[in-house]
Amino acid sequence: MLSRTADHLFWMARYTERAENTARMLDVNVQTSMLPQSEQENAQGWRALLGISELQYAFNQKYSSLEGREVIDFMVRDPGNSSSIVACLTAARENARAVRGTLTTEVWEIQNQTWLDMQRRLKSDLLETDPSKFFEWVKYRSHLSRGVTLGTMLRDEAVHFIRLGTFLERADNTARILDVKYHGGAKETGENMTQRDFYYWGAMLRSVSGFEIYRKVYRDVITPARIAELLMLRGDMPRSLLACMDEVVQNLHEVRNDVSADTERFAGRLRAELQFGKIEDILAEGLHDTLTRFLADIYELGNRVSRDFLVPLAA
């Protein structure tokens, strides 16, 4: 496959996943902002959201105050924010258009229709009156895109590069959410957990579609340590770091070439650390340090994939 074609497929998937992840984070903040809390606590939640996406500086350059509605507007439809939902879905559609001949008709129509529907929805007052409904729509369109891709495309290199983009982006996002929410959230656990703490951690789990899974796996009270274990080390949790790395390693193997052996080893090491890791050891070492290192490694892995398979990133 031509590297430029692989590049468009890879980034189409990454941008689609990024739009979904942004919608998930915004939705959970909208829900938690409704809990009884001080203005300072509410502002801290929105500040943490900007921190997850490394957008605090860009936001401060445009807005003088930190309000929920301004953060939502900035992260949904600000054309100057390259990580906004509008920018991501537009970029996903443009990448899909560039490789229209590689995609099935159904996959292209999903990307194109998503972009068209987004324009109509943003012209209405839906984002102001019912933001959660808009975020659910974004998530639904992302789910639909993945399902149609797997349901209609030949399982060749095109699908493997799409999957690579999806799970690299998902791993990065899960690590960011866990890092910020774990250290910025409620401190009490177990019997000392208050009702607000329970809703905080419950909302955090829902942001990664993990609330029902947590209940099924642990059948006990929600604790931050178990959340960390679920989102890092459980290979059967779809959005966990280990599940993402399983997919990355598998799809890297399918598209391997003469220069990718070192990248495969690098990805395999990241997976092995998660596969054989214990949450007690990770917490003893420091969760923040572990996740910071993982994020740096994921960034490096993305660069290696670009170097070995795609159009090289600009220096």
C-alpha cells in the first residue's frame, strides 16, 4: 500500500476516535458540573478537561474567564482549535475523501453524512439546550463508523491501518483521562466514600463506557485503585490500555515490512508491561509517573509508525 494512502486511513481513524473521546470527556464534565459543588470546584473540573487535551494555553489566549459554556464552545466548534469536534470530524472526512477509492461506499457515506449532519446540528440550539444529546450523537456516529468499517471492508492493510489509528488514539486518551481524574478527583474510598464521590467516580467510568463493566467484574464499591486496574490492566475491557495495545501489536504484525521490526518490539514491550503488571506495584511506583511514561511511549510509537509506514511527520 502507498504510504500516503495508509497515512490518510490512519488519520481518518485517529480523528474520528478523537472526536468521540472529546465528546465523552465533555459529557462527563457536563454531568459532574450538575453535582452540588462550589464555583471553584466546578472551574477545576473544566480546567482539568483542558489539561487532559493540553489546550489550557490555547483556551487562555482566547477567553478571559473559565466557564463551562465557553469550554464547550471551544472544544466543540472553535475552528482555531485543531482538536475540537468540528475540526476532527472535518479532518476525518477530508482524509476519507482523499482515499475514497480505497473505502467501501458505506464507509465513505458514513464519514460524509456525519460531517453534513454536524453542520445542521450546530446551526440549531442543541448544543446550548441539550449538550449531552449532541455528545451522544458524536459517540453514535463514531460507533457506526467502526461497525460499518469492520462489516463492509476487506480485512486487508487498509483495515489494519484504520485499526492502528483508532487504538493508538484510544490508548492515549484513556491514559490522559485516568491520570487527570485519578489525581484531581474525590479522595475518599470504600466505607468513607460520600455520595458525591460515588457519582464522581461513576461519571468517570461512564466516560469510558466502563460503569456496567466495573460492576460486573468487581461486584463491590467503586474505588480509584480498582478503576486504575480496570482501565490499565484488564485486557477484556475494550478501552483499557492493555486492550488497546493488544490491538496495536496485532495490527502492526499484519502490516509489518522490512524496517518495522524495531517498532514491533517497542510496541510489544509496552504491551508486556501492562500484560504482566500488577496494580499494587504500579501504585507503589506512582500512577502519575507510570502514565506519564506511557503517554511518552505512545507518542514515540506513533512517530515510529509514521516513520516506518506513513508520510513522515514534519520536523
